Amino acid sequence: MSWDPGRYLRFADQRLRPALDLLARIDLASPETVVDLGCGAGNVTAHLKRRWAGAIVTGVDNSPEMLETARAVDADIRWESGELSTWRPAQPVTLIYSNAALHWADNHAELFPQLAGCVAEGGVLAVQMPHQNGAPSHQAAFKLAKSARWKNRLARQMRESPVAEPQQYYDWLMPHASAVDIWETEYLQIMDGANPIADWTRGTFLLPFLGALDDDERAAFEAEYRCLVPQAYPKRNDGKTLFPFRRLFLIARR
């Protein structure tokens, strides 16, 4: 299925916070070149451009829909189509920044050292990825996908551990870096709406499952999922829904 920028940006504030937290930890005064790998709708790329106005900033994404939205953000940013797992710059880059994107790519044991190798001396690889697949929001979809009704259709969409444990990223990156900083944060997101967690995952995590189904199947799968999620995330007395969301951050300096 295609990405829907409007649906994704419905939760723009919650999605932006970890991006800015990562940005705040990058200690670079005047990078010459900055790449936002997996730039999506470009709203985070605009923050990179504002911080480093003198840099050549490029946003890279593989979604035509997202790039169409991004191109309206800032005419001074270069927007490029590219696959996360295979994109490589022609020349070393001062900063490769990636927010909530690289968990869609496989084989991190090879990918992350390769990306670190694309960073110029003294530059930085900075990455944030959701580390949420063990949470009820994601386990509910895995449970459905493994059920008798759906397993034949959705077996190929099962990526239960796309993000490794922090220690593995340290081992993968340290041979290619002068310093590595890794941490995790769990954000307690306070959500509004009738079924906000299902609405959140509908814009990101559920897309591969829904994209593998035809229209009738898609509606049925989503309806089953939307029934399961509120059981794990009940509304509070004030009508809000609390959504703990875990994210992994890493910064590797060359």
C-alpha cells in the first residue's frame, strides 16, 4: 500500500518529538552536507535545514506520495527518490540523519556499518528507530497474521524483530566509529480519539499487512485488529488513551 502523508501527519506532534530529541544530541557546528535518509513528508528535514542553513541538505525517500508532499516544504532542500537499504552517497556526507525509517530495512548487521562508512571524517551517523514490536499494539497484528484465517496471506509480512538490541548496534558500529552513543526512551503518548492506537499504527506499522490484502480482506483484517487494540490500551477516566512507545537512538561519530 502507498503511504498517506495526511494520515501519517495526523500525529505529527508525537512523531516529531523523538526526531527533535535526536537532533538536539548531534554535536556538529557547521556540517557541509546533511542527508535525511527516509525523510517522509519532509517536516523533519525542514528542521535540519533551519538548524544548518548553510549546509546542502538532501531528503531521500522511496515513497512518491511522501516526496510529493516534501517538495512543497522547502525549495532549498534537495529531494531524491531512493531505497533505504541501497542508497549510498557519491561522496562522504558530514551528517547522515535518519528518523523512524531504518527499521523498514533488513540486515542491519551490514547496513549500519555501510552507512557509517559513508560518513566523512569527523561527521556523524544519527538514527532513531521505533523499538516497539514487543508491545501489544504490534503483537495484536502478529497474532492475527498467524491465525488460520490470515497466515497464508500474511506470512511474508511478518517482521517480528526488525530492530536489534542496543548492544548489537554498538558491536556493529564501533569498528567504524571513533565514538558511539546509544540510548532508549519510552514516551508515554497521551492520545485522543475513539481508537487512537489503531489509528496510529494504520499510518505506519500496519501498512505492509494491509498492502498484501485485497479491499474486502483489508477491511476485515483491520476491523479485527481494531477490536483487539482497545483491550490492551483501555481509556482512562478522562477519556484519554495512554500509549507507551519505545524508541532506540544511536549516534556514531567517525
